[in-house]
Amino acid sequence: MRGFEITGASGADMETIRVWADEEGWNPGDSDRFAFAVADPAGFLVGRLDGEPVGCISAVRYGPGFGFIGCYITRPQVRGQGYGIRLWRAGMERLDGRLVGLDGVVAQQDNYRKSGFRSAWNNVRHEGVPEGAATSAGADGTDGAVEVVDAASLPFGQLAAYDRRFFPAPRDAFLAAWTGLPGRTALAAVRDGRIEGLGVIRPCSGASRIGPLYAAGPRVAAALLRGLAGHAPGGLVAVDVPDANPEATALVAGLGLAPTFEAARMYTGPAPDLDLAGLYGVTSLELG
């Protein structure tokens, strides 16, 4: 371990992490790093060997009792030499005493179980061009039509309160950045003045990623998804769908999206009480 140290990530390191994640096939958003830095400025760690970055991990704190591990990468040329476990321990130490979540790729799930994580559900990435034209209406419900609007036209406090149904801790500053960064589109579904859905699409090196995608039901989710796809080059999108919501899986399959990637949502303790029936796509496999 001589010559190896762990430091906080600089702005340049955050871009390096994005490139590494892209090389792993994770297709991170082009500007995700700017929102990540808002979530927890000290939450990203980099392992350096003789001054050169060779690995990274995020250990982001949310509120007083929750944390999320992500962006756990060791470069291929140094794997199997103990640097990754050093990063892992540093990240977990930063979240000591909290409920910790992560999205574990299939190859690493057994290792995470050895560290005390247990699977809650699988997030399955579905990609493709949704069938059907983009729409701003047509998500009819029993008590009237839902209108799809620019999320920025709504009071931010209303959006933040709605987000809390699907995430176990407040993350207002992160949400403001996530929905408002240049190049992104955030749409909300509104019925009689109340929010019944929210979706964000962001540009990536591959398919544009949609997340989060929240909705009161599949018709609302479909209207949001189609509307967001209208802002993607060629309409090509990717959404990470929790299999704990069967209606979400059925919806994306019915729209012609195909599964391409899978990760297990895992926690160190009991899974938090979330509105899984309304969760059609998680925000980010990197930050929860």
C-alpha cells in the first residue's frame, strides 16, 4: 500500500469519475457531477497511487440518518491489490451509524452481502424509443385529466415534498440542481393543483436517462415518459425501473423498451418505507 492515499475528489476528479463510469457501461449523465457535488460536497473520495487516481467511491450523507454508496470503481490495472477494499472501508466509515443503501451490480452482490447489505429489489434498466407520440395530456383518471407541465412552473417546495414520498431523507439542494441543470428537462403531472407525477431527463453519452420517474399510475407515467422522450435525440431513452413495482415493468415493456442492465437495491438494515407503487424509475443508481 506504499504510495497509496485517499483524498476528497476535486472538480477534475469528478470529471474523471464520470469518464470511468462511462467506460464501465453505466452511462452517467453528462452533468450529473454538478448535482452530485451539491448533494454532499465531501462525499466523493479518490484513491491515488503515487499521486495518480486509480479508484473512487461516493459515500453521500443525506439528513441525519441515511447514506448512499455509489461510483465504486477501481481501475482494471490495479484490481486485486487491495486498493478497492481500502476505498470501501473509507466510504463506509464516513457513513458509520447510518442506514446505508447502494445499487449493486450482479458481480459484486455477494461481496456486499458479506458487508451486511441485503437486497430489497432489483432496478432493471430499460432502453429504447417509447412507442406512441409525445403528449402533454391524455393521462385521464377517474377525477379528470392530468396536465403535464414544466416542473419549474411549480413551487419548488411542492416538488421537494413530493420527492420525499420516494426517498428516505430530505435532499432539497440536490433536487434543485438535479431538475434545473442546463440541458435537462423536468416535467410534472398535475391534477386539480396537486402533483401526481414527476420526471427528469438528462443527456448522456448513450441513451438519455430518465430519473426519477414518479407517477400516480401507469397512464400518468406513460404520459410523462413520452413527453420526456420528446427531448431525447431520436427519442432514445433509458430508465432504471424497480421490479418492486410490477406496473412499472409492464409499462416500459408495453412501450417497447428492452432490459439492458440490472443492479440490486440493497440496504444495511430494513428497507425504508417508500411509495414503491408510485416509483416508476429511480433517480440515479449512483446516488439513490
